[in-house]
Amino acid sequence: MDLEKVIYPLMVAFEEDIQKNNGPSHITDLIILTIKSLLPSEVIVRVDIDYRRYKEELNLWKYYRNGDNPSLMNILESMKPNIYWKGKDNTLYYRLLPIILANKDFEAIKEEVIKNILFTTGNIETLIEGVLLSKIIHNLLLGKNDVIFGLKDEIINLSQREFLEKYKEYFRIPIEEYESNFSVEFEQYKIYALNVLNQSYSNRFKILEDCVEILLDNKEGNTTIGKYINSYENGEINKKFQLDNHYKELGVYVFNLRNGRIDPKLLKIHKYQLPDVFKFQQGEVFYHSLLNKAKVIKREDIGEKVTIHLKTKSGIYRLVNN
């Protein structure tokens, strides 16, 4: 498959985030963090998230983050059930892109998308919308027609009983602590999603609504996902992006993962070395499993607040310990 067709959604997401926020925000951070955590299976043809690495990447990210949201901070601090069940994570659909683009089989995509959503939120609307948006992007990559019919079929066959049996262990808070009846609400949100696919809109599933209007009515997309669906539909994916080459390299890396060109043995971290980066002084060099070789090029101590600037192979990181 053509490289540009695969990496286009990533480039759109990066460029829109950077332009909107005058530089990369936590949205770009989380996309990159997700890409770094992708690991091809050594057993079957699929690419999953290495969740040990994902957790460690997030623990490091909290020190260099360029913004955040309640759902992300919730999993890094004391887990509040109301945020987990009801919160909306604005990085979510962006960070699903690497999973979708790195895999060719939709069942593999679906499983990993659900696991990744549950890592930060158990919001039912988000779960269902995430699966449907993933299927839209996957089908467009394959050039399939009648995408909406396939989405309806996906919803109709989405059994809440089978869903809970398969994914119960991935909820960060026990399903028994859900404030109402999860199974009943799951069925309700399936109906809401079907309504959107039938173009009966409400205040739910707004990104899905944007995509449906593009696919059925040829409207212009208002959301980031909608915008690159427009481009697929119009055959306009050769846009030149005003991005550093680093972002294109990340896209090529995902493309190579999709095509089985990267040996998983080269990516797997068997023994983590995660020293406290704030203990090092200016000029010191150390090894960190996530940063590789790093050098402290600047250190500032103001009271209990420590700021360090690290030079690594992938760039300069500014980390603050509060």
C-alpha cells in the first residue's frame, strides 16, 4: 500500500495540533508515545501496544508534558471513578491512529483500540465511537465502499455480554463500581450510535456524526478525523505538510510496522533501566531505557522545583519535577 495513504492521517493530526496550539501539545505527545510503544507480535501478524512500556512512557511524560487533561492525569494520580467513567480524553482518537495504521486486520485493530481506550476511560460512548471511527479509517485505507453498512453491522453484532467477558480485566476500575447499570447503558448507547448511522442526530457521537455526513452527504468535515476522511474521499492525500522531518520519519516507522519490516526483538525491552533523571547534575551522561543515552545540558534548582534539559538522540527534553 502507498506510503502517503497510510501516514496521511498522522500528518494531519500533527499539523493541526501544532498550528492550533502554536507548537506540539499533549495530543502530539500522546501520539508519539503510542508509536514508541507499538510492538509487533512474534507469533501472529499484528502490532499491539506494549503496556509495560506504555505505562513507563506515561510516567516519564508527566515531567515533560505540554499540557494535559483530567483523564490522563487521573491515571497518573489517585484514580477517581467519576473521571474514569464519564471523562472525555481529548487525546484518545488521535492516539488510536498509530494502532489503526500499523495493522491490516480489523479484529486486531478492534481489540487493541478497546484496550487502549480502557487504559484512560471507561466511557461507553467513547468506547463505541472509538471502534466505529477505527473501522471507518481502516475501510477507507483498504478502499472499501458502503462503509456505513459495515458500521451498522458492527454495532448490531457488538454483544455487551461478550464485550465484558473479553475486556473486563482491562477496565482500570472494577465494572462493579460503575455508578449505574453498565450493561443497560451499553445497549442504550448502541441504539444512539445506530441512530447516528441512520442520520438521526442528537448531542451524542458528534465526531461519528461528522463522518457520516461526509460519507453520505459529501459535506466538509469539521473535525480532524472528518478532514482526512474528506481527503480520502476526494483523492487528495498528497498534501505537503509544514512539519519537521521527524514527524514524517514517525509515519514511515508506522508504515514499516504495518508491513512487517521491523524485527520485534529489536524493540522489546527485556530489562528496564529507569534512573531518576532529576538526580543527575549538569554535564552528566546516563542511560535510560526510554531515552537511551541522555546528557543533562542544563539544570535549574529553585527551592524544591528542579528543571532539567536533556539532550537525547530524538531531541531535547525539558523536564520539571512538579
